[in-house]
Amino acid sequence: MKNKVINLVLPIAFGIVLILAWQFGVFHKILDLKPFQLPIPSEIASALAANLHKALKDCGVTISGALVGLIIGSLLGFMIAAIATFFPKWGYGGMIVVTALNAVPIVALSPIMNLWFSTGMEQKIGVVTVVCMAAMALNAYSGLNNLKPHSIDLMYSVAANKWTIFKKLRLPNSLPYLFTATKINIASSIIAAIISEYFASSTSGLGFGIKDNLRKAEMAMGWSYIVVASLAGVILYCIILMVERDALKWHASQK
């Protein structure tokens, strides 16, 4: 219990120290920044409080697109990894293609998706899908194939077919890898959704809000959107952690 309290208190204390240092201008002096370049936390909080309804509405637009793209991309990524596992002769080559796709910059994907789809939401989902698909495919493929030799030998010794091996051995073994990919994709999906909104024609979303407010030199409001995006990412990450803890009670990482 003492270790749990320490592990909880220390990060909170460190965060409070950083916010206080920011509030009292320590970062401004170190980085030689003017107040209009980096608003202090109290100004950001005031701007957010004054425009909370709009900020939450824009957050809902961004997060909804990010989550839909994350789900679609994760499902496609897992399907690619499963197919590559069932057909290993060409599967490794397919994973190389996925790796190459993962190297495509988001700023290059967004204008392309903007030409392919007619609405900003479809474009956003398309970008997030591509970004999340690669990470899930690579992690799922590792989880489905990094098996203990004696485990796979035992399955072969009882004449288990490929589907039985996949369901009883490969899939449970891949669960920690799937949760790792999902935690990576939570941050990636929000970043991809925000960046895609820079290129979309819509006038809603956190990405548009950041761009529009910074363009109008409303720095505090622009930073408030950044804070909202960060908090949304932290909340979604914590939800995944709780689901992982409940689903992987048997795994060594949760003991």
C-alpha cells in the first residue's frame, strides 16, 4: 500500500511543481519566451472556462472520428496479422508492406484523404485508420507468432489443427501485444485526427480550433484546446489500462 501511495503521489507532485513553475514564469525565463508566446496556466484555464461548451463540442467531434478510425484500423490490422500467420509464406512480405505504410507521414496522408472523401469526418477516419492499422498489425503479428516452443509442440502432439492452435494458443498469447498496440494507437489516433482537421474543410474539431485560434493570435484559447486534447488522451488511456488489468489478470505484467 505504501508503494502504491508513493507511485501515485510522486507523479502528482511533479505535475504540480511543473504547473507552478510555468505559472510563475520559470519556463519563460529559461526559454526566453514572451507571455503571448506561452500563456500561463491561469490564462489558459480562464479561456477554457469562458468557452467550455464549444471546446467540449469540438472535442467530441475529434474524439468520435479518432475512435471510429482506431476501431476500424485496429480490426484491419489484426486481420492482416492473422492472415499473415495462417499463410506464412507470403505473410512476412505483407508485413513489410505494412511497415512501409507506417512510414508515410500524416501530413501526406491528410491531403490525399481530403481528395478521396467528401466530408471532413470521412477524411479524418481514413487518416486515423491508416495510422492505427500499421501499429496493430505489427504488434498482433508478433503476439501471434512469438510462442514458447514447448507450447506449440504440445499442440502439435495432440494433432491440433491450425484453427485450434490459433484460438487456444496464439490468440491468448497475443492479448498483451494487442493492448500495447491499442495504448499506442490511443495517442496516435488523436494526433492523426487533429492533424487531419488542419486540412479538412470543416469548421469544427480540436485541430480546427487550434489552427483558428492561433491564426487569430488568441494564444490562450489555442492552448486550452491543446489541454482538452491532452486530457481526452489521458482519460482514454486510463480506460484502456483498466480494461487491460481486468482482461489480463493471469498475465505476469499484472501481478
